[in-house]
Amino acid sequence: MSDTVDPRNRMNELTNRQWLIETKSFWRSQAEDDLPEWLDPELLEQFALWLADKHGEERAGEMMGQVAGSVMWSKAPPRDKLKATHPATFSERDIERLIRLFTKPGQIVLDPFVGSGSTLLACAGTDRIGIGIELIDQWVEVAQGRLEARGIAHRLVAPEEAAEAARAGTHALVHSDAGSGLRALPGECADFIVTSPPYWRILQKRGSKAERERVSKGLPTHYSESEADLGNLADYDEFLERLGDIFVECGRVLRVKQYMCVIVCDFRHGPQFHLYHADIARIIEERSPAMQLKGMTVLVQDSKNLYPLGIPYCFIGNIHHQFILIFQRMD
């Protein structure tokens, strides 16, 4: 990118390179290499070595992150070939972190939009039992393939068999739309729900650089062509209402006093910027009064590609963070 101010730039005196950095959806209040003045670098290094010796390098790194900063970073492992076929995935490491926070070993974790199977893999990696519901044939096959590649025992079951399979200690993959799959489950059968719902129609946007990159690799650019796919609904309000129906069922199958985490990011559709996380929080609290919003965590995704979306004409931000909405069933 150019290191001079573009002559077409009527907005500021930034070079395109400088402008690009400012479009990130999160800003740090200090330079990455800077530490607070009160932190002595030599003492900090000694402290880091002591933590690594006592707790291991991975845990020490997490603990040092809390010393030097307060942002929860998303550290996604490399995507395997099957996972890479899905157009909207999340990191198993992030899900594992949430599972460890909100459950104990042996408990049942539910994902009504399991997609490529990441939640089931995260359950296997944390000694929990997963139930994953997925509508689209292709993603069911991908999820099965990923589980089989890692030698993770699981069953493809009918919705009404999922809870029994999970209670018996077997990961259950359900081929069904989320609403029907949830309605077939008994009440209070899940100890934790974690999911990332569809992003309405944004994956169907044409002409973006991200879409062209996936097309060039022969990868799908959206979930499916199915009429039952919520991502294909034309009206945003109808989309939210249908999601509300699903979250009502989530509240029914979650045990009392247990938690649900919904991972979402905001998005643009045409000229409109949608505060999707706020809309999700509103629809869940309106439709499921027992599900109380307890807080929100910002999950920074600094490894995402950075695109010059509006440069040099206008501001269009790069969305490089997600929100983890944390609900608890109160009664």
C-alpha cells in the first residue's frame, strides 16, 4: 500500500497504510511492546520463568497475559482441510476455554449450530460429552470426518436419541434443523450450551475479497441453499424471531442455574451496520425471561486478514473481534 496520502482522500491526512490500521474494530491503548511503567522488565522476566517452572509454559503464558494486558485473545490453531471447507468456523481452543470455565468433567455440552463439529472436538479435548445439531448434509459429513480423523468415538443419532447417548458417555451428532432437534430433547438435559448462530445473509454477499479468495480455492462461500437454513431468510426481523424460537428451546433444555454462551460479531449488510450482539441479547431476554444476561467478553481475533475496505473514500471498519454473550438460566 502507498506510503503517501492518496489525492482522492478527502477525509484525513493518513497514508493508506496508516488508515488501514485504524479500521481495526479494536484499538490497544498502548503499543504492543510497551508495558506499564511500574513493571520492571528484568523482574517480569524472572517472574515469567518462575511461573513456567511452577505451572508449565502454556499456563504461564495465560497468567502473564493477565499481568501485561486484559484482552482475551483468540488463538486459533491451524485449520485442518475439512474445517477449512466451512465458511464460518470458530477456534476449538476458545470453546475449550469456555467449557472449562462453565462445566466440570463428564458434564453434557450442547451446540444447536455445530457446523464443522468444533464444539464436539472441544468436548473430547476437555473430558466433556457433546451434543451437536446440524442441518446441512455437507457439514454433518465434515463434522463426522473430523471426529473420525481424531479417533473420537461418536454416534450419528436421531434427535430423540441424543440425550440418552450423551448420558451414556457418547458424543452425539444430530442431523436436524436446530428447532426440531432441540424440541426432541428432554428438558434440563444440558449442563452448558455454547454456540455461534448463523450470520443471516452476510455470507451471500458477492464481490468481496474474502469471497473471491474462497472461490479461487474451490471452497463454499455460504452455509447452504436450503430453505430451512436461517441464513437464507430475506428479512432480518424474521431471522431474529426464528432465532428467538431456537433460544427459547435452549432455555428449556438447559439445567437451572447453568450457563449459555453465544458467540457473535456485528456485521454490515449493504449500507446498514447491524449490532447483532445487541439484537441477540434483546431477543433472548424478551423471549426467554428465565435466561438472564450475566455479562459479555470481547474475543479479539487479531489473526484475521485486514482489508482496505473503504480507503481512500470513506470509513469502513474491519471487524476483528467477537462478543461472547453469557446467560444463566435462573429458574
